[in-house]
Amino acid sequence: MDFDITFLVLISSLILSFFVILKRKRNASKSINLPPGPPKLPIIGNVHQIAGALPHHAFRDLAKKYGPIMHMQLGQISAIIVSSPKLAKEVFKTNDLALASRPYALVADIVLYGSSDVALGPYGDYWRQMKKMITVELLSAKKVRSFSGFREQEVDHFIEFIRSTCGKPVILRNKVTEMINNIVCKSSFGGNCKQQDVLIEVVDELGRLVSGFYVADLFPEFGFLSVISGLKSKLTQIHNSLDKIFEEIFEERKIRRQSNKESEDDLLDVLLTIKESGGLQFPITDDNIKAVFVNMFSGGTDTSAMTIEWAMTELMRNPKVMEKAQKEVRETFKGKNKITESDLEHLVYLKYIIKETLRLHPPLPLLLPRECREHCQIDGYDIPVKTKVIVNAFACAVDPEYWDDAESFKPERFDSSSVDFMGTNFEFVPFGSGRRMCPGINFGLISIEAALAQMLYYFNWQLPSKSSPTSIDMTENDGATAVKKIPLLVTPTLYSSF
């Protein structure tokens, strides 16, 4: 966890004078029936119990002692941690509307144009309009299919890269990430994104910056902390860089639209057409559109790439699963020199593998926090207004009450099961559920499936010499997303039939 304990100690003296105020707040809350939780220290609350650990693991371990719903004080943040499918249902279904908002975040205010995005924006009429627009106009199944040409082109380039490395150990992560980035860029801006490399670099920098745990996040009432820690300055620099890139892309597109009047049918064209046509309850601006694209790039690149890497990692650790997956792919596409997206619907076991990968390695193990808009109850406990509610998707996905041999990789578990990740099975919510469920599921999944299918079809895979499946390091990197800490190193060889 990117958390500077030394810095916390230094600034503690500055905020000690506010201790009386905080104490009064705690005394005032005694009449509220809050969930149980671990003992809290003055000022920092429970921060010391998760510092230095992977938060989703730390929260799950604490839940084993204090229960599936816990109250934790993270600095000034009053948070409810939910770690069971039964109570996740109360968050996502029973109290979905009461818990539909997001807490204020400095990154959303600065980088996402005053929180005018969909991922972190507050709940309200504007947010509902934007969510509907994205779901219906941008990321519908029909629109996602329309980008198949971009995806197939980039997957082909990726496969050619693997072919060129046959017989040599290769780290897949960088090329997988590049493939996904190219797909998102071309779907967003067409085939002519001149500053793509710079854009991706800035988005990566943003991801690294917000994946840590910063003192300024824990004490939002003390705005000076974001200044003296440098967080505000760094976010402002990222915002300015992104804004400049988007401005150039937008201006070039507007000139082209005015000159030839032809639609390019990418996401930018769709959004500009909606903006120009009017008729919206809340007219959108270029800045609102930019916020949508920040969501697209920050949420649609690393998550897909890491899922592909984790899936290959689990396949290398489980040779029988790998053998079965390759048999399905090769029998299904026997004799084909080219696999298209329409062919993928015939694959069943590969879909189970992707499901099982998402179960054990959800992209966001701790789902984005919700904020209570109106007083409600979970499991009979009070949830006061403004409280953060965080669902531990990882804990739900390995709950032994819902999953047999919960922490083992077994794709076959889905063979006779209707459990899916579309938001109705609360033991399996890698993309969330309810109003705040991720609208880009289909966009990400098709790229994952297409890449994995061709990797298994054209190549056999081995670990470097003297390595065994059990020796693969499965440690996750610290941060909001569960990236594999040590990249997977594998050696591809061309399948003998090709």
C-alpha cells in the first residue's frame, strides 16, 4: 500500500487540535446502531490495520473476526465494509437507490471535469442521463460489435508478435496492454489518434497515482494536505496534459466533420453528434465528453489486460485445464486459418475459464465505494448519510458458503451452474451490480475472449526451463487493481498443425 506512515506521523501534530471535534462526532454517533468493527486509534482510526497489506485481503481477514459487515474509521472517513454475498445483495438491490451515489474524490473533481463522469460522478438527474447515453448509444451490444474490425486487426498484430517470439521466453504483459490500448483508442477516435502513445502514458500515470492510499484521501476536510503532499499538483498536471490531447483530437475531428459531413462511427463521432443534435435535458459540453473518455481509458485498458495475464497464469498453473481449453478451441476451429469474433460463440469451456479468472482475480477486488444518500439499514445496522459503503468483491467470490473449494481454480464449477457476473448473483460481482454496475462489460470481454482463443489455438505454451507450475508467483501488486506483481514469463511454440 502506497501509504507513508512517517508522513502521517508528521502531519498528526497539525491535526491534533481537531481531535476534540472528532471526539464530539464520535460521541454523537453513539446512539446510532453501527456495525461492529476492530478497535480504533485516535485520529487514524483503523488505518494501521490495513497499512502495508493488500486491502481486500486485510478486510477479508478482519471480517472473519468481526463479521461480514464492519464499521471502520479510515482517518476522517466513516466506512462500512461488506464481505458476504448476502449483505452485498442488500447493498446492490435492497438499498441500491439509497447507496447510489459516490463520495467526493479529488481525482474526480480535478481530472474528471468536476466529477462529470459516470464512474465517480454523484448520483442525480445528470448522472442518469449520462449512464443511459453510454449504455444505449456508446456501449450497446450492437455498437460493440461494430468495432470488430479494430479488435480483429489488433489481435492479429498481437498474434504475429507471439509468432515472432516462438521458442523464446516472453513477457506478455506489455504487448497485451498495447493491444488493448490500441483497441480502446481506435474504438474511441478511429484509426488516426496521433497522440496515442502520449495519451496512454498519461493515463498510466493517473492509474499509478490514484492506486495508492494517500493521507489527503483520509482527511478530506483538511484540504491543505493535498497541497503539501503534492497530490493536487500532480493531478492538475495530468488533467492539463489530458485536456490538451483531447482538445487537439476534438478540434481536428470537428474540422473534418464540417468539411466532409461524413460520420466516422467511432465513439467520439457518436458523442459529438449527440451534443450537436440537442434534445438532452442537460446539454453536454466537450468537457463532459472528455470525462467519459477518461473513464473509457482508465477503466477499459488495464482491467482487460490484467484479466488476460491472470487467465494465462492460471492455465500455466493448471496443465489439465490448459489441455482441455486447447482441445476445445482446436476442435471447434479445426482447419481455420482465421478466427473471427462470430466464431467465438461456439466456445463454452473458454468462457468458463474467463469466469473463473474473474472470480479469483476480479479487476477491482474492492468495488468503487458508494456513498449513502439517505439513511438505510444493512443487516439491521444503521448506515448514516455520507457514510462510505465498500463491497469486497474478492471476499464474496471466495466465500466458502457459496463456493466449493473456493480458492481453487476450477472452471468446471460453471458447467452446471447459472451463476454469472451480470449483477444478479451477488457471490460473483467483479463488475459490480445495480445502478452503478460497469456499463463496459461487453466491450472488455470480447477482447479478452478473442485474444485468449487465438493464443490457445495457434500456440503451445511452456514455462521457462527448470520452472514448475507450482513455482509461479501469484502475488498481487499493491493498489486499487489486482495486477500480478511479477509479470508472467512464458515460451510459445507454434502448434504443429500450422
